Amino acid sequence: MYQILTDSTADLPIEYLKEHDIGCIPISYILDDVTYGGDRELDWKEFYAMMRNEGKMPTTSQINPEEAKAYFEQYIGSNREILYLAFSSGLSGTCGNLRMAAEEIMEEHPEVKIRVVDSLAASMGEGLFVHKAVRMRDQGKSMEETAEWLEEHARNVVHVFTVDDLFHLYRGGRVSRTAAVLGTLASIKPKLHVDDEGHLILIGKVRGRKKSLSALVDYMEEKMGSWADENKEDCVFISHGDALEDAAYVRDLIKERFGFQNFLISHIGPTIGAHSGPGTIALFFMGESR
């Protein structure tokens, strides 16, 4: 059986990773001149408290080829086939660096096969992508069968999310400073998604928090199409930036509207949360298109 690996931007709970034997390489971030990731971790609630209450602004970095190679080397002793599901190439250079490292490993160890698949996804969209791979592996599909299905259907993993504070999007260049100021004063909440190239895109604006959460479910209804049964039988993913009650509210709306019962809710980790900020709510499901 092949080994599935991913990175911390998938925002999958530790319990899920352990249960399904998924390796996870940490992507580091810097807060107050301290680098976190790997051996040094900051509790995620403390991370959001520092952003929310103290105005701290973290920065992030990508996995470089040397780090990626060292990570792969931890697994090649006991695994001849490795499937790595990577953070969107539209948001980071990590995927490209992983592919460089994989090529080097395979040149040095011809008996090893490493397949790096660009998820074109972020947060638990990447997590849902990993989840689909886990299901296929557990059903007995080969690494190549799984990788090919994932590459064919990557753009069927739909992301839609809203943020509570426009200034984090301003810092990331997604909205202008004027839009952030005026939007905050008018309680404007953006609706965003990840497009077919894996880029973060603003697709709408809603006035008020509750309406912005309902808009996520409206988008789900619009986009699911023939994948509705798949979402009902499998699992819908929801992630949050220290806003569990709002995540539960979205879950309950989906239950009421579609009758779905299976959900995985988890917090947005610091690497993604550094850009989205506290209060972010994100919904991930399978759909006809993004």
C-alpha cells in the first residue's frame, strides 16, 4: 500500500491524520520574530487571540526543496510508493519545490516512485482532496489510479468562504485599503472562492455576518449539481478561524436545506489563518465547477 503525504495547509485534525496514516509536513510561519512549525508549535487559539486582541500580523514561508527532500527521506525506507497531495500552486511555490525534491529522490533511489499532485486547493479544500485519496486507497485503488482521479477532479473540489475582517485581505492584496475601510464601516462581508488555477478570488459581497454565512450555503446549492449524492453519502468539510459557533450554524443550515448528516469541522491553521484572519468561515464540497 502506498503512503499518502500532505502539508499542514490542509488543516486536517491531528486525529484524522493519525487514524488514516497520513504524513504531514509543517509549513512554517513567523509571529513576533519567532518561527513556528515542526518542533515549535503555537496553540491555534493563542495564535488567533494574538491576532484579534493584540493586532499581531504573522507572515508565512513555503517549503523549500531541501526541506521537502529531507521529509521524503523519512518515508522512503519503508515505502516504495508515495503520493503527495500539495497546497495549491496558485497560492504558493511549495508544490513546485516538492516536485523538484521528488525528482532528486527518484534519481538517487530508482526503486522509489513519488507522485506529487497539485490540489489546486487550500485549507480543508486541500483536506477534502486528501480525504478522497484516503477513500480510494482504502478501496484498494492503486497510487496511479488515485492520482489520475484526483488530477481529473481537482476542480470539482469547491471552496467558498467569508472573512470577518477585510483588513487581512487588504494585507494580502485582495482588496484595496479604501474597500477595506468602507466595507468595515458598512459591515460588508466578502464572499470568496478558489478558482480553477488555485487562486483566491473575490466573487461577491454581502451586508451582515448572518447573510454572509447563508450565502455560503446558497453557493453550495448553486454548484453541487450531480455531486449532491456524493456529498450526502461522504462528507462536507467546514473550517473556521476560531469561530466554531458560526461553523456549526453553517452546518445546521446545510442539514436543514439538503438533509446532509456527515461533516468534518476543524479550525483553520496558522499558515492559512495568517492571511484569512480570525472569524473566517469556509465551506468545501464536491461540485460541477468552482
